[in-house]
Amino acid sequence: MVLHLCPAGDGATVLAELHANAARTSADPDSQRVLLTQTQPYANHNGGQLAFGPDGYLYLGLGDGGSGGVCACASSSFIGVSPSKTS
């Protein structure tokens, strides 16, 4: 399971992997492995879609970086992350 979150505090975007139970109804918080932490200029407007593309990469929308309803950039940023197999 991959999780995209913005923890309270500094507003940074975090991309993390967690292991789900066999029924896939919950995840073990102790299994969290942070894959990416991206600082953000403000604590709002940091949401975005998380999806695998047809190329097999995981794409993460980082939001527009706005503050108080003002957009700090022309469009959302995307980072492609290549999934790796772990045993």
C-alpha cells in the first residue's frame, strides 16, 4: 500500500509505503517506510492524485504551492517514482 499524506506541522508532502493485512482491510503503521519527503512552500494546496501510469511509474501530484487561495506556480508538479520489488 502506498500512502500520500501531509502530516500536521511543516506541511511537507510525504510518500510512504505500508504493509496491509491479508484481507487488505488495514495497514500496519509500524511497517511505514518513507519513500519521499518533499518540502512545500505553504501548508495548504498540497493535495494531489496518486496513480500508477501505463509506464509502470507511480505519479504523485504535489499541489500548486498556493497560500491563502493564491497559486504560486502555473500547474501542479508531478514526480514519477519507479516501483521496485522487495522481498
